[in-house]
Amino acid sequence: MWTSVAKSLLKFKVQHNFAKTLLRCTSRQVPPGPSLSWRRWQHTAGAIQEAHPFTINTIIQRVEALDAKRFICIQWEDGSKSFYPFVWLRDNCQCPNCFLDSAKARKLTFDDLDVNTGVKNVAIANTGKICITWPDGHTSEFDAGWLKKRCFSEQSRAQMQEELTHPECQLWGSDLQMPTMSYQDVLTSDAHAFQWLTTLKKVGIVLLDGAPTSQGELVTLGKRIGFLRLTFYGYTWQVKDKIDANNVAYTSGKLSLHTDYPALQYPPGVQFLHCLRQAETGGESEVIDGFHACSQLRKQNPEAFHILSSTSVDFNDIGVDYCDFALQSKQNIIELDDNRHVLRINFNNATRDSVFDIPIEKVHSFYSALKEFVNLVNRPENTFCYKMKPGDY
Ligand SMILES: [Zn+2]
């Protein structure tokens, strides 16, 4: 079970919500250069299927079509009811004509979907499944557990989202007890990899120790859960002092707290830093929990929070590295989801563009709001400081 759950989570590759931690490195952590021999992390369709066991032991007592509302009503053994729109059921028919099981994907096209469909007949089959006959004679069968998990009630939807996205979030400050795991354990044990990823999702940062100090290990960790994403700085890059640096990270000066690469339309979710060699002096890393700072700003100055979560800010990054590049993006510094929860922070003062596409009368209040946010971010009680050792991630 551990294995299948871990593999299922690994499959999702911790898909979002990840620009939680703002990072500042004072200098000279040296991650490895590119070393590309890809061997993708293996999983099987069987493992995925096993990890989604839609086999809740659920018994349907009664089923009826409510034609006026275009709902099917299911009454469960415990007396509770679930409702399913006709169109949703037809759209999600699981038969081989409508659904490609090997790809877990819909074959039915929208062209062939009658959004106003009625239902000719609905019944409970001997197998315990719901059997629907549609007006054109097509039939669909739905497993009771599959339906139960997809019930449209608020509670069921929340439960499903919890299962899919692991939304638990732990806010922290300077008192962070840095979650620390063994690099080798994460590489060799699915249970440890699962714990690593769920902790990363919850806290935003995990230290892995005991990795070799050779270049290329970062690629090994990347392919443990999927693949590294190619950027205009390559698959991996060396953070060290460079002459005529094409990025402020390649200087020995202190960086302000930032998230990486907001100039990309799709900024990175998780970033790996691998310390190969540590500076004799300096070299400390400072991290802060951006979600915590957002929560503080929301309480302290709701108007500033509103400005930063509703103003599109221009970012750019121009230079030559892996190839010539000229990136331009618009990001809200505080990005919210549909429920107005913080989804991501997009902020790098170095690449915030001088081009600013907002009405002139809004400029000053934007700067005031950002100043307040940065002041919160820089509070000593919000900052966790540590120094990586060679072999740390
Ligand atoms: Zn079908």
C-alpha cells in the first residue's frame, strides 16, 4: 500500500502550490552542471490504478431519474442521497466507446455530447452498478463507489480535493524545525520519497543530507520523481561568482528574498539546490515562508493584500546563457486560487520590469503595498537562517 500511494503521489510530481518559500543565498552554493543521462522514474499503469481504489464498499438502495431537474438521484444504504446531472453522467460514460481505459481518458468528444440529454431508463444492475439507457439507446454503467467519490455535495467535493491535492499547509518563521531526511533513503525507499514529497508540499522546504558532492546528483534526484525542467539557464546551473554575470545570483553580493523566475509564464514549482562546496566565510541561506508573510499582510493591511493579489506586474529577463532569451511575463505578486487562498508568490525584485502597465494613479499605492509586504518578509522573526554543508540539498 505504501508503495502504491507513494508512487501515485510521485506521479503527480507535487504539481502546484509551491512557490511558498522565498530564498536568499548570500553566495557560492555550487550546484552541479548538466549531466544528462535520462532514465525516467518508472511506474506502471497498474500501480496508478491500485492507488485510486474506487472500490468503496457502497450499496445503492434506490435510484430514480428526476427529469425536471435533469438529475439522477441515488439513495445509499444509510439513507443518504447523492445527485448527478444527466449531462455529467453521459459525458463520463465508462464504456469502451466513450472512455479509453488504458489511458484513463475520455474518448467521447463534445461534438457527440447532447448537453440537454434526457434519460430513457435507469436501474440497479445485478452487479450493484447503476445502468442508464439514454434516449438514443446507448447504455452506461457506473460503479457505486466511483459515483460515491464523485458526489457533488460540498462535503464530498472537499474530501476528494483533500485526497487529490494534500492541501495541508504549515506556516513557519525563524523557529522552523527544518524537516531533514536522508538523501539515500529518499532515493531508495518509496515510503521515504512519499514522506519527502508530502512534507515538501506541507512546509515548502526539506533538507536532504548525505548526498554525494559530485556533479550530476541533482539530476538523479530529479529523475527520482520525474524530470528536470529545461530553462534558459540550462537544466541545472552553477550558482557562483561570475564576471559580467547574466543574473544577480551569480554575484557574491547579498540577494534580496525572492522566488525564482517570475519572468516565466509558468514559474517553477520546486527548486533543488545542491551544495557541492561551501564558502569559508558567508554562504548562509535565508528562507522565509511566503504564505506566512501573506497571511500576516492579509490581517495587517487587507487593502495592501488586495493590491498585491490583483495587480499584474511586468517581469522581464534578457540575456544569453543556454541560448539567447528575452522573457516577458505578467504576474500577480500574490497569486490566489478561486477560493482566494494563496496559491503562489511571484516576486523577484531584480527582474521586476521598469515597464509597469497600470494606470498612473495606482502606482504609488502599489509601491506602498509592496513595501509593506517586503518589510514583513524581512522581519527577523520570519527568517530562518541556515548554512548548507557539502552534500546537502
Ligand atoms: Zn458509452
